[in-house]
Amino acid sequence: MTDLDEHIRRRLDRVPAPDLWPAIQDRVPTATPRRRPPRRSLVGAGALATVLAVVLVVTVVVRDDGRDQQELQVGGREVPTSTTAALPPPSGPRIVSSVTVDGGVGPMTAGFGSVWVGSSLHRTLVRIDPATNETLATISLGTGTGAVGLAVGEGAVWAVGGGDAANPRAGPLVGEAFLMRIDPRTNTVSARLPLEGAYGVAVGPGAIWVASARDHLWRVDPVRMEVTARIAIDLPLGVAATADAVWVTGGRVEGMVERVDPSRNVVTASIATGRSSGAVATVAIGTQLVWVGSGDGTVTGIDPATNTVRTTLRVGRGLQSLADDGDGTLWVASSPIPTSPSSPTPTSPSTILRVDVATGKSSPPLDVGPQVTGVAFFDGALWVGDRSRGSVLKIQ
């Protein structure tokens, strides 16, 4: 072995990859006597120096100190193999289309491939095709106020409304109120049940739940159209149902939500939320939480497994409606509160917020008309009733 080879071996011994030496040694030209040995020796030394430089500059370091991340060491500086870039702020929702509804816009729901909208002035129920934005049917309800609550399930669309037909502004608190079953195959009212004070409606397995302004919750058999239970609750307004629970907001007890067990028809829990939850009367069922909107500008997420509040989101005052899309997003519709009774129409716009349930962060708000009514999420879009324009907005 020449002095140069010995010198290179000593340098390579310092590199943390000693098993590379045999491969490098095989590439070293053997010292064969030639006519010009000095020049040949310099060429071999240059090639080995180049290999040595590459080995010294770039090495992969695998740590055994419990760190999973591998790092690349370049020129003596450690650079992570993956970095976390700052994410851009979420983009806000936008209006993609609108559908004019003659006679005013009221509550909304979605099902049977359609969006259903109550028209208060003409006392009708309007069926909209969400794919074409066309009106498929206009169904006469024949009540004083038209529909004040809508729900879908058990093979039908359900509407509650009533009042004095000669005085539609009297509302369901005056005169007779009804629960109506609408057949989506024929687009007609197939059954009508008088229910005193009927105001809000929800559908659960084998039962229709109707909130009554007369301090009770009705349970109705959807086939026989008969009342099967009456549960005492102080002025129930908002109602939502799942297979194992019915959630009701009360109007007299501020910030309280009642849970009803449908197997026993009794109240099993009273859960405190934000102030004036009953005044807003909005409840939405999510994939993991039950959402309750409150008059103090908050939305409370209740864990149905423990009947406790898991999270509280601040969304601003004037909250009107909620919708959970089932994919980690909560939609919040808010309308400004009128400044005085003499000016019932707000001057500032209503807003639509898209809230990430996991983080509680919301996208920039979308300004819509001054008066928002109901909302419904269907087919990847939020449908919002814009009373000021007499239209239904499709928002994504």
C-alpha cells in the first residue's frame, strides 16, 4: 500500500460509514509501473478525493435517541425532510345561484331529492329541484300562516302551521294549528291533524315530535296521525330528534335545553347553555354533537353521551338558524337585530358563517339580504331563505 492509500484510509476512518471503504478500494487503480507514474498517481488521487468529498458533504443521519424524524445533513447543517408550511386562511362561502319564491320565504328543509320552502304569504309549500334550480311543485297548505316549521322523514314531508285564516299575522298562537303530512310522490297534503299551538316539528324513528306553544311536546304516530304522548315542557320552541333522544329548547327558561327519552316519553336531562336559547329556538344534530344556538351570540355543542357541554363557539348576535353538513362543518345564519320597533327591517346585512367544528375557526362571513329565514344543507350546498329578496340562495 502506498503512502497516499494509507493517508486516504486514515481520512475515511473518520467518516461514519466505514463499510464504504471496500467499494472505494476496489476503484483505486493498482500501482502498476508505467512510463509516467507521477501523472497516473495524481489522477487516481483526484478521483478518490472526489468520492471522499461527496461522502463527507452528504450523509444520512438516523438517530437512536427516540426521535422518529430522519434528517438530512448537508454541509454540516441539519435540514428536516418535511416542513409544515403556514396554511392560507379558509376561503369564505359564496352564492352560486338563487331561486325566486313567489309569496315570501319561510322555513326550509331538504329530502326526497328536493329542497322544500314554506311560502308564508300564499300559504304554500314550494318544492325545488337542487340540480336545476327549478320549481317542481307548489302545494297549497290552506292554513292561516302557511308553514312555520318543516321536517322530513318517515316517508313524508311534515309541516306545522295554522292561525286564523282571516288574519294570517295572528300566527299559530291564535286560532287553530295543524300538523300536515305531505306525500312527496303526489305533492299533496295527505293528512291533517289539529294540534293546539303547533310551532316546531322534528322527525324520529316511528314518531313525529311537535313543539306546542301551550307548554308541551306532542308525540304523533306518523301512520295513524294520532297523538300517542304529551310531555310537559315550558314553551317548547326548537326541536330536533335522533333515534335515542329528542332535544327541545324552552322559551321561558333561558339557556336551558331539555332532553327527552323517546322510549319512555319523559325528560331525562336539563342542560344549561348560552342565554336565551329558547328565544332563538334553533337546534341542529351533528355527527358527534348536538348544536344549540343562543341569543347571546354563541353556539353550544352538547355531547349526547354525557349530556354535558363540550364546546362553545362565538358566532355573533342575531343567530337565526344552524345546519351541520355531517362532514365537520357547521353553518350559521345570523340576522341583525332591529334597532327599534318603528324600524323592524334591519339596515345591515345578514351573514352566513362556515365554521370548522374541529378548530372552532370560521371563514370570512358572507353578506346576504337583511332578513334570513331558514336554512337546509343538501347535496353539498347550503340553501338559505332570503326573505328580503323573496328568494332561496344556494351557497357553497
